[in-house]
Amino acid sequence: MARLALFLSMVLLPCFAHALEELNPIDNLPPMAGPDKRNIGWEWHFVDEKGKPGFMRKVGGDDEVASYIRSDGCEWTRTTRGFAPATVWSTCPSTGKSTVKVLSDSLWPLKVGNTITYQVNGNSSLIGRAWSSKRSCEVVGAVKIKTVAGIYDTFKVICKERWGTRTWWLAPSVGTAVAYQQKTRRDGFVQQEMTEIKP
């Protein structure tokens, strides 16, 4: 019986590991003041689109800048404003750096319609030359979603840039994102759903 249970968990987990589903719009979700403060060692655990678990951990920074490492070895640093491109990264799988300038900002507190736009100039081992891009982010709606960890009221933020789109669903009750999707020409489709947070 134990072997059967183990077999079923190995076969069925990848099929049901991601449950991300938008259920219905929310009319009056109060604005979200900002992401919760993240101390050094803070971890965001997730399961990806293939059912593989992972995490990202804050390893440095202050109130203005934060550095993270992900379970696959990717490391990056970015400003803490939220949704900002990285200024330094390595083994992600590329290595590079960029300058990031805020062009316009009405992001926080989060509410539907708020936006932020960045100008990014960088260089990376993947592209092999200097490049520039903009990342424009908007709180496009408030929506109730279902994830592997449960059901949350969230603000949906979509960021568009030269290489594709990134989407975050932020839950005020948790103080951070509970789901993330990425659709880019370079990396294809990526999805992560929060399983737990370790402060």
C-alpha cells in the first residue's frame, strides 16, 4: 500500500502541482500599502509549472536595494520598489548588469490603474552587446485566484518589456506575491505559485 501511495504521488504530483486559476474579479479590494519588509534570510517557496519545488532567499540589502539567490543558483540585485529589473545578475543563466531609471511612478499604494515605468540599459553574456529596453507595469485588476496554497484576493500586475511580459498576483493578506508568470522570447513560459514564506 505504501509503495502504491508513493507511486501515485510521483505520477500525480506533476499533473496537479500547479493550480493557478483566476476565479472572479473583486470590486473593492482596499489598496495595498506596500510589500512586507523582508529581513535577510526571508524565503519565498514555490512550485513551478512542471511541479518542481524551489525557493528564493534574500541574502543582502537594505530598505532601498535587495539581493536574492534562487534554488537553481541564479543571483540578482534590484531596487525594492517592486517589479524593477535587476541591476546585477549571475548564472540566471546569463550574467550581466544594467542601470535602471524610474521614468514615471504612481505604483504604491497598489490599486487598479496605478503604474510604474523603468528605462533599462544593460549588457549581458547572453546577448553579448549593450542593449536598452523599457519595462512598463500596471495594476490591471483585482481578482480572486486559486493556487496550490489556497484562495487569495489579489492585485494583478502586468509588466511589459522588449522581450515579453511578466505577471504578478499580490495578496495584501500575505504582503507579497502568491503567484508569478513569465512569457518571454528568451526563457519561454515560467510559472511559480507560492507554497510558503519563511520570515
